[in-house]
Amino acid sequence: MYRAAFLLAVLSLMSPAAEALDNGLALKPTMGWLHWERFMCNINCNKDPDNCISEQLYMQMADVMVKEGWKDAGYEYVCIDDCWPSYQRDAQGRLQADPQRFPGGIKKLADYVHSKGLKLGIYADVGKNTCAGYPGSLGYYEIDAQTFADWEVDLLKFDGCNLKWTMLEEGYVKMSKALNKTGRSILYSCEWPLYEWAFQKPNYTAIRETCNHWRNFADVYDSWSSVKSILDWTVVHQDIIVPAAGPGGWNDPDMLVIGNFGLSHDQQESQMALWAIMAAPLLMSNDLRKICPRSKKLLQNRLIIDISQDPLGKQGYCTAKFDSFEVWERPLSNNRLAVAVLNRQEIGGARGFVIGAIPGWKICVPKCNVTQILPQYKEMGVQTSESKVILSVNPSGTALLTVTPINSDFTRMHKLRWQDVSFKHKQATIL
Ligand code: GLA
């Protein structure tokens, strides 16, 4: 009895401050595929039929997702981004898909995707036009929400272009309510804070109550400098954004660009590891029809996906920066910890990092069990707080570990965890 009450008290302390959007969705970070970074607004189906934004692209991606193990690994949503609609609404004011590129229409595409056991995502914009100039939803929130529900769409990415920033809150909240009113479960992916940060600090309590995930920062590109800029922004703002994340609502650092052209394999491992630590949606933007085996193996790595999808649902923090290393830590269920050590020095070869320098390493009192997941799977066995084990981390690569405490009694563990959190906050202000 006492133990149950204590557990409840601990759990209530641990739950995020704000209530999540209550639609029962995104209890774990969303997994799937989204066209934008790789295929952008390629609408030239005459010259480039295999890569243009057309129903064929999503059907082929859905086929591959089932055949090549993506669905089994947890990737579920096949998502359309900008440039799908016709420039004109229909006679009833409804959005319609471009008839040349989507001859079957979105409802048929949704049926196809559902027949594969997957879900379909679509894209719209809170303002007058989408970022690429297609019709926006301003003045049509209810009609568009109902249209998406009638088509049996499962996710809406709602962009924030072409609207005065002071109207963002009203627009995003109205669309959230309109989606809810349809009675269909439609996961709601927002870009509200990204468009608001240029003017003021967003209200993350309101955002969490409205959206299932939200973009905070600029679009990801297929380059290491882009991935680094997203990580750097996150570290600077972590005290504001990390507490907002939890089951039902997540910070979205944008798509995984693994399997494209711009990242070395070490950099791809870093993106995968850090996106898992950040409890980020895992929305790949790549060509699953021709991805290389190494990138595929990384994206389907069950141990990294388990960190991403951990049921405790807490986003990690960057807990230390020194000697051009960054340490990131995410608390996991059963008092475990995921740790990523990123080597930010982009000259020379692999560098050593002593495990005991990880701030959360105190969970290894008296002992812990350590598994290295990246760069290679390795059971590192039982360690103590005195452990002198050295990780070898390549330039712009990451070592990813899980740490499981052994023989630590329940009460003391939680005490340590709370010290840990306050340490993180202190550390965050120093960073
Ligand atoms: C914005 C978004 C991107 C993408 C494009 C489409 O830039 O942030 O993710 O949706 O619009 O035009």
C-alpha cells in the first residue's frame, strides 16, 4: 500500500507539467516516412515520373515499407508533404488532389495504404497558402478537417506559412478542435512554435494541449551542418522545451535524413542516436526503394528504436559539454538510462572518452550493467562508478549506451534520479 502510494507520488512528480492533447494518439514518438526533404516539390511527372509527388510515390513507399521490414520495425505512417493539391478548391470549397498526379484521389490512396496495414499522413497550412504556394486552410479549417476525415487520413502536418504570427495560436487551436469534431483519430503535427520563436517565446503549455508534436526550429537539410544546428538549438533551449515532451506530445526536430547523400555513416549514427535520445518523431525522408543496406540496418536497429519508444516517455537532456564531446542522457523505464557521447571534433581520428565522466554515471553505485549499441553492439558487462572503461568515438560519430543499475534499492535510486535532474538543470544553465 505504502509502496503503491509512493510510486504514484513519484509518477505524478515525473509527469510533464502540461496536459497533452487528449486524442489518445502519439503516446510514443511517431514513426514513419515523410516526403519533403528527399522529394521536395518535384511535380514534374513527365520528366521524372519515379520521383515526382504523385500517388505512385506513396504507393511504392508503402509497398517497400511492408516488404523490407520497415513496418515490422515500427515505421507506420506514410506521409504526404506540400505540393499535393490542385491550385483550385472544388465547387464545395474542398481541397482536391492534383488530378494528373493523383488520378485516384486521396481516399483511394488512403485505402491502399490501409490495406498494407499502414497509415496515411497529409499536409496543409494554417495560413492563406502553403509554403510552396498551394491553397492554405485559412477560412476553411472545418471544411478541410472534415475532408481529411472523409478521406480517412490518419495524420495532418499543419504548416505555418502565410499567416500573421499573432494569429498562429487561434489558427492552430481552431484546426485542433475541427479535427477533434470530425470524430476521426487524426494525429496533429504542428509547426506553431517554429513560426512564433521569431517574435516571442511560445507557450508550450498551450502547444502541448493542442498538438501531438511540434516543430521548433528550421527545416532539416541533407547535411551535417544542418543536423548540428538542430542539436545546438535544442541544447540552448532545452530547459524550455524538454519539460513539454511526454506521451501524447513531442518536440519535433524534423526528419531523419539517413540514407541520402549528405551524411557520413558516423553522422547518420549520430542523427539516429540523438533523435532517439530527444524522443523525437522518427520520420524518415529518404528513398526506401534504393537505400543502402548499412543505412537500412541503422534505421531498423531495434535497440535504438526501443530507446526512442521507451514507455517512460521522457525526452533526454544534454548533460555535459567538454573537450569537444557532448554527453546526452535520457531516463528510461525501470530506472535505466540511455547515454549518447557525441564527438564534435571534426579533425583527426577516433578519440577516447572515459565512461566515468558521464554525469549520470552515479546510477552505477554500487554496480550497473552496460550495453553499447553504437558504433557496434557490445555487452560491456558489469561496471561500477569507478569504471575506467574508455569509449572510442569517431569524429562527428556517437557512442550510444544503455545503463541498467544493479542491486540499488528502489528509494535510493529515485533519490539519485532527482539529484540527477537538478544537476541537469544546473548544467543546462551553464551550457
Ligand atoms: C516548410 C516546412 C517544411 C515543408 C515545407 C513545404 O518549410 O517547415 O517541413 O513542409 O514547408 O513547403
